[in-house]
Amino acid sequence: MVGAGALEGFLKKHRKIGLDSSILIYFIQADLVYGDLGARLRATYRLTTPDSILIATALNSEATGFIGNDADLKRVAELDVLVPGK
């Protein structure tokens, strides 16, 4: 199980605005670029379709880290993935 210290360290490493600021939410309009990348990620890493779309969105948004509940996400080499509880 990932402890609070690990989560805090992960967030500090990847959050550009600092730990004392609120988490930012961005809204994007998905298009075929996300679908194409998602399909490649799904095939490469054997992800589910929803997970591949989420990872594609993160990569297209220049994210450096991702938090999810599916241990299969750890196979994605392009992102630092944290899976709490695993």
C-alpha cells in the first residue's frame, strides 16, 4: 500500500504549482489525435479502452505523472504512474 508520504512525494514531483495550492482541473476537447494515440497505447500496453484514452489525454496534455487504481497502468513507460494501494 502506498503511504501518505509516497503520495505527497509524487504530487510534489509532478505538480508545477506547489503543494499548498489547490489541484487544477483542465477541460479539453478530445479529437482524433487522442483516439489514435489511445489506440496505439491500448495495443502496446494491453490497456482497457477507457484507460488508454485517459493516458493519451494525459500525454497530449504534457502530464508527467498519473494516479490511477489499475496496476496495469504501471506498464506505461511514458508516464510516472502511481497506483495507491498496490
